[in-house]
Amino acid sequence: MKRSIFFVLLTFIVLGCSEAPPTIDQVDWRIVYRDNGFRYEELMLFMRVSDPDDDEDPNEVTVIAQDTGFLWKFERNEWTQIDRDGTTWWGMPGMIPYSGSTLPNALYKVILKDLAGQTVETSFRLNSSRPQIFSIKWPTVNIENNRLSYSGSYSNPLLILRAENHSMLSKTRANNGYVIQNADAVWWEIWISLTDSGNGIRLGPYRLAGK
């Protein structure tokens, strides 16, 4: 009888100490065409993850563009928490080419690791037929005396103002002639959503004159 109780207790302890791997519930990615003095592609990755042990357990994300030598690794403190309709997503820092201006058309493997070292992975492939950066129709944008001059074929540009530390101060439609009145603004940028592909265009950040 004592031996039976011992084995029951041992089984409970072993099962209670077992650790389950994390889960990648959903992945969302997009290409952003950047112009900050140089023009290049940037891969933005967003993830919804969970872990049966503890939601704080997922700790590291590695992204590998297979057969290219491209690899990016992000610790938990580099992730950005995003709320989408009451659901928590995590955004990774932007990934850019090691050289040149275009990201490789490869299979991208995403590996999520938790504090116990257990991993789970998923993958996606960039659309090789996406618009090439040299074919993008870039808008013409300038800010002089805090007044925005904008011309371009896109109907939904946004002007984002940022503080010295790059934290966002405001977001507004980039109407031609708009006057910047926020005294704390140091940096500005333009964001354009390409609704047909889900990708986007980002100009900047650029420092405001006199800041």
C-alpha cells in the first residue's frame, strides 16, 4: 500500500514539473519600403504567442531566411507589445538586408524559444512578385518653417511626429500645407499603407529644422 502511494506521488511530481513548449498562435508580416536617405526593404513581423506554463515564458525569437545566411535574433526586451481588438500581439524590430536594398525571396523560418529552452517554429515565404523598390512611386515631401509640403498619388498618407527619444507624439493625415504646432516634436516621418498588398511606405524619420 505504501509503495502504491509512493508511485502515485512520484507520478504527480513528475507530471507537475513537466514543462510544455510555447505556441505560435498567429503570425502577421509585411514589407515596408523605407526611405531615410537610403531606400531599402524592411520586414515587419508580428506574432501572437502563448505558453501553457506562463505567458511570460516565451523569451526569444529567431528569424532565418533559409539558404541565404540571413539571421535575426530578438530577446524578449526587444519585442513591442501591441493590442489588437483586445488581443496581445508582439512586434519584432524591423529586419533589413545585410547588403543591398532588397530582402531575399526565401522561406523565412520563425523560431520561438521559452525560458526552459523549448522551441516551436513556423515559416512563411515572401511574395516574389511584390513591387520592387526601384518601381515604387515615392511621394515628394518637405517640411519648411514647420509647414508640410506633400504631393503624390497616394490618398492615405499619415504624418507622424516624434520626440527626441523617438517616442510618438501624434499621428495625423499628411495634408499639404499642414502646420506643425507641437513644440516637443523633433522628428517627423510619413507612413503610407499600400492597401492592395498590405505592405507600406515609410519616409524618415527626419529631424525637423532647428531641432
